[in-house]
Amino acid sequence: MQMNEQEKIAFNNMLNKLKQQEKTIAQLVEIIAVTNRRITDLSQKLPDTNHKQYLAK
């Protein structure tokens, strides 16, 4: 089955949107990873009593 020009354009547009969404998701995953590392670092620096109070909230 051969695609006509309009179908090719629509397909390429969808492909471009998919690639952009993949990039956005990768960026969000990286942001989450950095945030989790910061939380872990901060939680290890907190004194034990304060640490428990913050985690309970």
C-alpha cells in the first residue's frame, strides 16, 4: 500500500511529535533522578531525630 503525500505529511508530523514527547519524558526522568539524589543527600545530612520528623510529614 502506497501512502499519498498528505498521509506522508501526517505520518511525519506524528513521528516528530512522538520524538519530542520522548525527549520531554527523558528530561522529566532526569529531573526526577536529580531531585531524588538531592533528597537522599539531604536526608543523610539531617540529624536522626529531625530526619524522622521530616519523613513522617
